[in-house]
Amino acid sequence: MERKIALVTGATSGIGKATAMILAQNGYDIIATGRRSDRLQKLQKELPESTEYLPLTFDVRDRAKVQELLGGLPPKWAKIDVLVNNAGNAHGLDPIQSGDLDDWDAMMDINVKGLLYVSKAVIPGMTARKSGTIINIGSIAGKEVYPNGNVYCGSKHAVDAITDGMRIDLNPFGIKVIGIHPGLVETEFSEVRFKGDSQRAEKVYQGYEPLLARDIAEIVEFVVNRPPHVVLADIVVLPTAQASATVVNKNSQG
Ligand code: NDP
Ligand code: 8X3
């Protein structure tokens, strides 16, 4: 039987890496992307030996490169069954009046436009085959807005709206479109948000038990294993200590 193929963006770290690993354990061959090619090489060694693996190094902001690499995949890799649009980050946590334009560009260009460029390259194959699953990693920041979250929240609200739009437009083709919206997950996310200030990043996850990347990967595993007639369209997943974007019981444990 032909093996299924999953493309996971942002697989060099955190949620994307855990997702690539769990999908490989579920029998998928893996296309993994990110900018850090050394990490993509290392990931191969952590996958099951039977997994066929195609690492692709590119920045999702590079529209021409995305189209060149994903639009021109070799035949073995061209039929993508599952696309996980995961690449993204927050850059900064500043009030709107003092936010940094480079941070704003990064968040809108990576989280929103990068997701669109990748999707644009993959969707035509899915519509032609009338099958496929697209999983967009949004955020609780796409469901609520919190102080100083402004543009990151805007980018994730856009992901939420685009996910709904994809589900509507791709409905005639039987393509499943799923939004997964996590709360606080301990990954390199806060290191990136706070530009390498690891002390500040660590504090985000102290005093309670945050989600781990593996928790989100297990949800991906669950949704891709539903029968053909079932789609979990929109999922918000929080640590038990988190009640909303801003309410976190930091005196629980951890
Ligand atoms: P990490 O920082 O651990 O991982 C981010 C991944 O995105 C890396 O693999 C990184 O790869 C990739 N990435 C970032 N920028 C680019 C780019 N310009 N081009 C290509 N790849 C890029 O964070 P998470 O795993 O936590 O984040 C993954 C997703 O989950 C993001 O969309 C994030 O917004 C979302 N999310 C995270 C939450 C959290 O609390 N951690 C909660 C809710 C949502 P590389 O640097 O090698 O390019
Ligand atoms: C990441 C979670 O709360 O920092 O999307 O926005 S949060």
C-alpha cells in the first residue's frame, strides 16, 4: 500500500518537531521544513528507521522559494495527505504605541503570509485528488486578545479566519481543515518572543504545569486518525491551570 505523506512546517523545534515525530510513528513519510538545516538533519536520526524523510530548508516568507520547492516536489513526495501549517512565532510583547515594526513584519509575514504561501503550493494537489487534511496551528491568541499581544493576536486571529475560509472553500473537495489553538506550551516560543532572554522565557512556564509539544502532537495524531466522515474543525487546548489567555493559576504546581 502507498505510504501517506505529511508535510510539517517549523519542524526544527517545539510543536512541529513533536508532530513530525508522532506522524512518522503513525506510518507517515515526512517532509519537514524550517530554516535551521542542522536541526532538520538531526531530526532524521530521531524518526523510525522505516520513515522516508525529505528535509527542506527555507524561510516561509520567501514566496519564490516556497513555490519552487513545494510546487516542484519529486513524484514520490508530491501527493501530500496531511499539511501541518505550524511555522510561526511571537516577536516581542510590547504595547501597540511602542511596538517594533520589524517584529510586526515578522509576525504578519511568517504567521499569516508564510502559512498562505505554503498552503497555495500544496492545495492544488489536494483539490485535484479530492482529498487531504490541512491542520493550521493557531493559538488562544487567535481567540482572545491580551495586553501587549496586539499584533501577535492579530496574526493568530487571521490564522483562525483563514482556517474557516479554507474549510468553506475546500468543502466541495472533501478536504478536512482543522484549527488547533493551544494555550501555553513550553517550547522555544518564549525564547524567540523575548529575543533570547532565557530567564524571562522560563518565567512564563513557572508555577504551574504548562502543555508540552507532545500534548499538541497527540491531538494532531487523534485528528488524523478520525474516520473519513469526521473532522474536528476547531480545537482550543489549554493547560489545566489556564482558564483563558490571561487567567493562569500560577500557584498550582510545577
Ligand atoms: P518554537 O519556537 O519552538 O518553534 C517555531 C518553529 O517555527 C521552528 O521550527 C521554527 O524553525 C519555525 N519558524 C519560525 N519562523 C520561521 C520562518 N520564518 N520560516 C520557516 N520556519 C519558521 O515554537 P512553538 O513550537 O511553540 O510554535 C509553533 C507554532 O505554535 C507557532 O505557530 C506558534 O505561534 C504556535 N503556538 C505556540 C504556543 C506556545 O505557547 N508555545 C501556543 C499557541 C500556539 P526555524 O527557526 O528553524 O526556521
Ligand atoms: C502562544 C500562547 O498565550 O503566548 O500562542 O499567546 S500565548
